[in-house]
Amino acid sequence: MDFPLIYEFAAIFWTFAIGSIILRASETEGVSKGLLIIVKVIPAFSAAVFALMIPGPSVTLFHILLAGALVLCGLGDGEMEVNILPGLGLFLLAHITFTTDFVQESVRRGVGLSEWMIFGGALGVALVYVFAFVKYLKTSEQNIPEAMLRAVVIYAVMLSLTLSTSLLMWMSSGATLGFIPVLGSLLFVFSDSVIAVREFHHDIGRAHNLILTTYFPAIFLLSSSVWIFL
């Protein structure tokens, strides 16, 4: 394992992640949106680059799909600053890619009946949360367009699959640190839940800080799959 490369990645990732949080906090003081977007997308893009560099010559489909999902996260994050619906679409594609990647890697390593049962249970719990959360959003005084609500449900179901398949990958690999990408998926759920509440239910004070301080760790922990599952 190339530890110096991992440390280099962590330094680049967190320099720009923290910079993005600071810029977002000072946006009202004249920081341009263009600069914010550029700084904000670099962590996910750097994670994608290092997902292909860390394995060295032994890059596999797992690493390629992981890098692709991280690129889509970066694009989605930038687009969310402009228009939420295209941004949501890009994140949807990211989670489709994460899910595909985690499933194929789990199957490659070998999945038994007990692992599938744990996966099914986790997905069931996640879906209960999704539909309870959507019911909560419907209590908003805002008139949420039905098409937007359907898009949120589809996205949330896909995010649930990212979470449950990250658990499946941990179970199938037996990796000691395999829980780390699962934790990243949980942080993604939390971050996106805050976004949904802010956009469709009620305003949350300093929501951007709360979102970014959970989103960036989510991306970092998911990208750690590249060395956890070597």
C-alpha cells in the first residue's frame, strides 16, 4: 500500500474541503460563486484521481467505477450551486455507479445467504426511513411539485441502495475497516436529508455549514474503499 500517496491525497482533499467550508461561510462578504464552485468540486475530483493512482498497475473495474462515481459527485456538487434538479440528477447517477460498483465487488468476493439477508434487512430499514421522511416533507407549507417529490423519492431510494450495498461489500469482504465506507454512506444520507429539509420544508440556520461538514467526510470515507478493499 502506498501510504505517502494516501497522505498526499488526504492533504489535498481536506485543504480544499476546509477551504470550501470557509468560503461558503463568508459568501455574503463578496466571494464569487464561480470561485466557490471551483474550490468545492476539487475534493471529489481529487478523490477520483487518487482512486485510480493508489492501486498502481492493479487498477480494476472496482477502482474505475469508484472514480466515475466520485467524478459525478463533484459535477453534481457544482451543479447544485446553480440548479438543484440537474444537480440531483448527477448525484443520482453517482449513486447508481456506487451501487453497481459495490454489488459487482461483493459478488466477485463471494456473497452468501447471510450477507444477502443482512443487505435486505438494511435496505428495508433504509426504505422505511425514506418513506417516513417523504411523509414529513409533505407536511411543509410549501407546495412541493409532484414531479420534484417523485425525483426526491427516486434519489432517496438510490441513496438507500448505496448504503445497503456498502454494507454488503463489507460483509462479503470481511475487511476489518470495511465499516468506514458504510459510515460514509450514512453521512451522505444525513447531509442530503438536511438539504431536503432546507429546500422543501423549512429553513435551517447555517445549513450550508452543516451540509458541507457531513458531505465532505462522506466523500472521503467512501473514497477510502480504494485502500480498504485492496
